Amino acid sequence: MIGKGHAISGTRVSISYGWNQEKEAEVVLREHLAGETPAEIAEEFRIIQSQNERCINNTLSFIVSPTIEDGKDLSKNELEDLAKRFLKEMNLQNNQSIGFVHRDKAHTHVHIYTNRIGFDGKVYNDSFIGKRSQIAADNVAKELGFKRVREVQQERLNELKGLRQEIKNIHDRVLQSRPKSLDEYINKMKAQKVEVIPTINKANQLQGFRVEYKGVNLKASEVHRSMSGNRLIPTISQNQSFKRLTQAPKELQVLNKTVQLSSNLSTKIAKELIKGAVKIVRDTGIGI
């Protein structure tokens, strides 16, 4: 089961989308609300939101989506239970919420709109809400015996085992040529029909890599751990010098432009370098 979440400002428009009859929408959750139309629900939200007008993105939008197999036969009551469990995991069970099921596609999914402002006028902290939504959905899936995201991902990786090995073999051959920059590595992989796609955020920070091969797009780390950014970057950086790399690079050239490393990637690289240093000490018998 997958969970997604973010804060929004267009309460009425979003609720109207959730209530879209063309999507076979049905109300499956109603918490602390009496309205019967999107306009009435939005007005009830607004009354509470007026206690804290400094908050602009004052509504939370969630999508909770079981797998096709788990979701196809869920009743209205079961979907209500699912939605309530999710809100409890998010510590939002006491806020105004309305939820709709959409059955217009094979993937049955629930849209939940929750007032970010509580009855006490306090604003719900939306830091990392996307990640927290994923964790909440995973916990609910575990409680209900539904298939969890990691299980779905593992099944997919198992199905792609042969393809992943092909990509890994190409990666190994390219590394044997000792590319001295990420761009050289990317170009050599491309020459072998593997597209390496750097993931760069809005702050111009490199977060990692994805690869595309024969129409399949995967995280580089899903192909093999050695292809993850925290292992690939030190390997290529080492090719530029005879000296052992001792710290994560502050910036890199990728796709002919300079980028910084995200704090998460930089921390992971630092950990890899420490492990490498420990290995050297153990191999030489110094200090341990």
C-alpha cells in the first residue's frame, strides 16, 4: 500500500476533485463535518482556518492506495477503517477530514482532505509529510495484512533480476575503463544503451542516480548497491588522483554543470569512506 501527502491551499477545488462523480467517487470518511457539498465542506474548513490566517497551505491532501489485489473488494466500511487508521498514524484523528474512494481505475484509492488547523487554532507540522505518509500507509498495511510497498518493490526487482544483471555487467565494464568524471561515466554508459539520470533537486543538489535500460527505469541502487551514489562518486573521484579520497567532495560536475551534494548523500559517502579506512587498517594490522 502506498501513501502520499502534501499541504495545499485550494481546499474547495481539491475537495471538488475528490467528489468527482465521473471517477465513481463515494464518501467513505467524514470527521467533524456536516456539509453535503464541496462548498459547504470548504466553508466548514475555513471557519476553523480563520483562527490562524498566517498559514496559507492550510489543508492536507493525502492519497492512500492499496495494491490492485488488496483494494478491489474493499467495502465502504473497510475503506473508512483504512482511512481512520491512516489518520491516527498521522496524529490527525481529531482534525476535520473528508475522504473519497475512486474506483474509476483498476487501482482503488482513497483521497483524504484534512484541515491542517486544529480546533485549538494550532497548525499541524507538515515537515517531511510525504515520507511520513509513506510510513503511515506502510504501518496500516502491516496492521491489515495488506501487501507493503517494500514487498511490491522486491517482487518487481525479482522479476527484473536478469535485466538488472545486464546493467550491472555494463556498469562493471565501464568502471574498468577508470572514468575520471561522472560525465565520462554517464557517456560511456549511454554508449552501451544505459541512460544514467542524475537526480538533482531544486536547490541544485545531487541526491542520487536513476538508470533507464530497455524501457525500464530504476534507482541505481535497485540495480546493485555498487551503483548507488554513495559508492559510485568515491570510486570515480578516486580515479582523478593517486591519493585516497578522505572526505566527500563539496561539489561535482554533472551534465556539464556544477552541483553540490545533498546532505543525505554527503553523509552516506562519509560513512563509506570511514568503512573503507577501517578495512585498510584491518588489512595492514595497524591499530586494531
